[in-house]
Amino acid sequence: MTLDALREKIDHIDDTLLKLYNERMELVHQVGELKNTTGAPIYRPEREQAILNRLKKQNSGKLTDSAIEALYLELFAVARNLELPEAVAYLGPEASFTHQAAESKFGAMSRYLPISSIPGVFREVQKGTAKFGVIPIENSSNGIVSDTISCLDEYDLKIIAEVMIDVHLCFATLAEDIKSITKIYSKDIAFGQCRKFLQDLGLDEVEHIPVESTAKAAKLALEDKHAAALCPSVAAKLYNLPILFENVEDNTNNRTRFFIISNFENAPSGNDKTSLLVRLPDRPGSLVEFLNDFEKAHINLTKIKSHIVGGQSIFFIEFNGHQNDEKIQQILTKHKESIKVLGSYVKETDDV
């Protein structure tokens, strides 16, 4: 077949796809109208995951699973925004890892609100300024984010999804000679994540200036030819800051997990995870008694972390399953005075 003939076939397929996309959007519109009469949310993570699972299972072509996700997650985002453009608040600024996590779920077309603090994200979702919030919950190198735990305890919002992002940092600067660099900007934990790299290049003794985010670090480094930034490559490219080295973090498996929060509950998907905050009675054996109930019900606890919130010890606990599962309901009912259910959502990963 000639090149022109191949291109003609591709054009025909594109024409057909356009008609099918519009047909799909019309059906989505009808679904949206039905949901508006009941007050049901437009974004249903468990429904989107079911579609992706079905498509991956029947796929026999050249598309990989990740390619199918990329195509359809953007299609889902377009459909949502045609129906009801809703803001997504995230821990900013633009080009931060949280921004990348948000775009991986909500696509490029969504309206994003960069917020300067984790409590600020919760406030804007609580007020209704944003329908969704995206915040970090834990990093494989630095553990649980305490501000997120405190806000999950304080605010009456639900976790509706989780997102996992590989965290890779680059070293970017306007300096033509590394020896002329006198200061480095980054988020405080990033300096620790890149300690060996900085030592190897003799940059461990220059001034390290912690800032609110790695994305802001790139912006600040652009203002000084003797400064550099440890930042995401997407942030360096956004501000046209030259990248000298990629993937400078000490741990190449550095990952961060994020929560998406909103004001509604998910229906069961068949592959769910549930997060809880637990305040147990101050008496010997209370934790063992609580955990034994999960063991007896054959429920797999995937995380148990202790935190101090407001001077009081609480536990952040996660397990496989949905809060509406019968055997889980029995435990939640028994310990209802001690438990705050944070949400059940489609399980993306076992752990960071």
C-alpha cells in the first residue's frame, strides 16, 4: 500500500473517531442530566476504573495498558468538563508534583487552583470553591505528611481516589560553571533526597535555601546566575531554566502518593482500599483488641501509622476492601465511637 493510501485510511479513521467521540459526549450529556436530578457526582472514579479494566482486558492491539489509560483518562476529563466545569484545588504552585498528580487524573482541560498550603486545599474544597482537592499523603523516603493527617481529622471531606507519582528531580541553573554556584533552592526534604549528588559535585557546602515547593525553586533560580534549583524537570522547562543533570535523587525508586478529596462517597468497585482515623480508649490492650477484629474477619490491613494530633495519639489505618462490605461494616459498627472513615476508593497501589 502506498504512503498516500495509508494516510487516506488514517484520515478516514480520524473522521470516524470524531463522530464516535461526539456520539459518546451526547450520551455522557444525557447521563449528566439524569445525575443532576439526583444530585449524584459527575466524577465517579470506580466507574472510570471499571471502563479501563474492561478495555485493557479485551485489548489485542499495539496499545499498551498505560497508553489506554492516557487516552481514556483525557477523554473522561473532556467529558466531565463539557458537562460541569469544576475546579480542582491542589498544593501548588504550577508544575509541582501535586499538580502533575492532579493532571494525571483530571486531564489538561480542567480548571486548576494552585493553593499554597495543605490546609488551604481542604478549606477551598470545604467551602465549595473547588469540587476536588489533591494533596500528598506519603513519600517513600520521608513517610507520612502530618499536615494531611491533621486536615483529614479536622475536615468533613472524603478520600475518593489515590494517585501515585514517581518523584524525579533535576539540577537546573543558568550558571555556565558549577563552581560559580553559591546557592541552591528547593523544598527542604529535597535536599535530603539528593544528598549524595550534592556531595559528589561539591555542592553540599554552598547555601541551601528551603522554599515552599520545588517548582518555586526553579522560578527563583531563574533570577540569579549564581543560583540553582533541585526541581521537577517539568518545572525547569516551564520557566526555561536549563537542566544540567536529570534524576539526581539518591533513591531512584522515590515515589509520592496523593489523595483526591471531595464531598461524596464512592460506590464499591470490587478492588477497593479504605482509610480510617482511629482514636482508641486509653487502656491496656485496646489496640490489640481492635486489630484482632480485623484478623478474625480476614481483612488485610495494609498500613498502621501512629500520629499525634492536637496532643492526642491517633492511628492512620488502611485495609483492602470497601467500607460497605458486610464483614467490614460489623467492625465499623462495633468501634463506631473510635473510628472516622476517611473514604473507600479504587486501589491504585499496595504502598509507596
